[in-house]
Amino acid sequence: MSQQTREQWGSRTGFLMAAIGSAIGLGNIWRFPAEAYKNGGGAFLLPYLVALLTAGLPLLILEYSVGRKYRKSPPVAFRQISKPASVIGWWQVAICFVIASYYAVIVAWSLRYAGFSFGKDWGKDPETFFSADFLHAGSEPGLPTSWVGGVFWPLLAVWLVVLLILALGVRRGIERSNQVFIPLLVVFFVVLVIRAVTLDGAAEGLDALFSPDWGALTDGSVWVAAYGQIFFSLSIGFGIMVTYASYLGRRSDLTGSALVAGFANSSFEILAGIGVFATLGFMAQANGVAVGEVVTDGVGLAFIAFPAVISQMPMGGLFGFLFFASLAIAGITSLVSIVQVIISAVQDRTGMRRLPAVWGVGGLVAVVSLLLFPTDAGLALLDSADHFINQYGIALAALVFLVVMGWVLRRLPAFQAHADETSAIRLGLWWRVCLGVVTPLVLGWMMVDSLRAEFDENYGGYPTSFLAWAGWGIAGGALVIGVLIALVPWRTAPRTEREEVR
């Protein structure tokens, strides 16, 4: 394995823009508002803040510390801590492969819908248009049987843009693109929110979102939902922040950077909540129903509920363009970070240079994406894969990572010392308690709660045979692939810390 000079970010601002761009993704816009509404409204902000301070930021700082200390991608960094730990790193790489393959498709949908907005091409029935006319989704989930050209071509364009950004490198590609995309995203969304809050019915929507139900705070599921939202919205647990931090300089302020990235992400989530619920309030008033009857999240919010709103509102075409363009920008910045984990791992493992790694490895992810998702089976496959790889991939990998680092190898004090060396805000006992006790317990409870729901009822009402390969199979396959790659012998392996001491 040849040694190459490690790329570095051009500035701290560049790193922060990239970290924020990775964290701000589709889930910020279509997941947080619905989670807050379902879990106590304004009262949800309290457990949300507690979750940010006791799980999100501590884990973010830990990943920054691992990345900067070893200056490698997750598999190599974890291997230098302990050889068996490299399994966790390759598991995370496999998870990123799965996520990238379907995440790009949602970006492609957003691009098409940005164009559809001006002519309101979905007509009077956005749901039928989305599933039947646009996606040509099959009546039963299963293997692909036909191609959907209207999804294939924009998906190809998304992959060309992402691979071009990655080919330009960390500084000229990832950093510069985020310095353009993140300010543009903020401008688009601020304009969108200003328009949303001036709509008739906006006040009712915001009242539905922020009116606190303090009694909800006694419900344990509300706290679990808060931790889940923080966990899935900060890009932690699947190698992105370890990879991005590996390009930091030796004197970078890790704790301060984590605080800026974490609070920027949460601020955008609250902004998204305001925009979404102001819009849903308008929709509820226009249809003479309660706000609760129009609340939804995920794909249904973006591609069914919002088109219905756009069709009814003044200047709906411009509003729709801003909304879907914002989704596309947020998606691209996150997708770039996900694919970078895979490319960086392959480079560190093989010594391959950036361009061959981007077009070879990144191209392979693109090919898988283009083969599976612009098809009549794409929607069901995406839905199932997303659910299972999040619940039993990202969350479970993070739980194992924390147990290994905190309980088995007892490395938290060493990483705390490493972060404190260059950080303006020093970490204390609270940081080790959060990572060693609070976060593992919450993640463990999330696993139990989620598994109980899986056994009570098939996710999405899908057939067991479909979920066996498109859900459990994908989540389990990522783990198996991670183990197999970790077992492949290295010709010139980096020495672990214990070997270096000897």
C-alpha cells in the first residue's frame, strides 16, 4: 500500500461548510417537522436540545477526534486503534454504499419536480401522478421489470455532478462546492419561509407545530424520538465525520467546530419546521380541515402534499421551484459526503489515486443506483432499504462503535485528551458519561423498540418475502460485506497503537 500525502481543507470555514452541508439533508426538511408535531409540539424542543447536548455533539466530537488523530478513513483509523475494530469501519463503508445508491434517486426526483412546479404538471391528483405517471411504480413490490426514463436521465446527471465534484478533490471540489451550495440553500429556504409565513392559515400551522404539550415529556417514546432525530440528522454513525475530520490540520479546534456544525444543523431544522408547517396551515385552511389531517413526512410530504399546496397557492410555481431546488441542493451536499467515505476508504486501503478511485469506485455506486432505482420497483425498494439500513445499519453500527471504544478498549479518555489539546472548550467528565452510558443506552433502547415494531407488523405492509431481501437482506448484507473485507489480509498494513508502543 503506497503512502500518499493526505489532502487538507483550505480553511476552517471550508471544513465547517462541508460538515454542515453533509448534516443538512433531506431529513432536516421532511422528518423534523413531523417528528416535532407528533411528539409534543413546542415541548419537543426540550428533549431535542437534551439529545443534541448528550448524544449528538459528544459523538460528533468523538468522530472528529478519531479522524484527525489518525488522518485516515474509518476502516484504517479503527484498525490502527485495534485490528478487529476495522470491521466497524468497513461496515460503515458498506452502509454508505447502500445509502448513496438510493439517496441520489431522491435528488433526481427533486430536480424533475423543480421543473414540474412551473407548469404544475402533476395536475389535480399529485399522488397518482407521482406513483403511476412519474415513477410507473408496480402494483406489487418485487424485482424490477421495466425502466423509467424520466428518472434515469436526471439520476445520471446527478451522478455526473457528484463524481465531478469528488474528482476535483477535497479542497477544489468538496470545499468549494459547499461554499457555493450552502449559502444558496440558505437564501432559497429563507425566501421560501418568508413566503410561507405570509400565506393565509400560516399562523394556524405554526400554532399546531409550536404549541407545547408538556404532558408529552413524561412519555419515554418522545425522548427516544428526540434522540433518533438528532442521531439521523447530524451525519454521525456511518463514517462521514471521521472521514471529513481526517483532512483537518493538526491544530484544528474540534469542540468548537462540532458546536458550530451541530447548532447550524439544528437551526436549519427549526427553520424547515417553520416553512413546512406554515405551508401545511395554508393547505388545511384552503381545504377546510384541521392541520393534523394534512401532516405527513418523508416522500409523501415532499412529492404529494407539497405539490397539492403549490397548485392552490399564489405564485405556486416559484414556491415549488424554491422548495424542490432546496431539496436537491441539500441532497447533493449530503450525497457527496456519503460517497467520499467509500472513495477515501478504498484509497487508504489500496493506495489508489483519487481520479481512478472516484471514477472506478464512485462509478460502481452510480451503476448500481442506475440499474436498480429508475425502475418500476424503485419506490418500494428505496423505501424498504432506507428503513432497514437506517435502523439496523447506521444506528446499530454506532452502538457497536461506542461499546467497543468506551467499554471494550476504554479509549474515551485518550480521545478526550486529544480533542482538549487544541480546543478552546475543554471536555469534562460529562462527555465520557454521555458516550459511555447515555448514548449507548438510548441507542440500545431504539434497537429494542424498533425490533418490537418489526415483529408486530411488517414495515410498510410489504410482504415478508420482499422484506427478507430488500430490507433485512440489505442491512445484514452490509455487515457481512464489512466483515469479509476486514478479513482480507493487507500486504503492508498500518501498525496498531499497541504494536507501535512495542
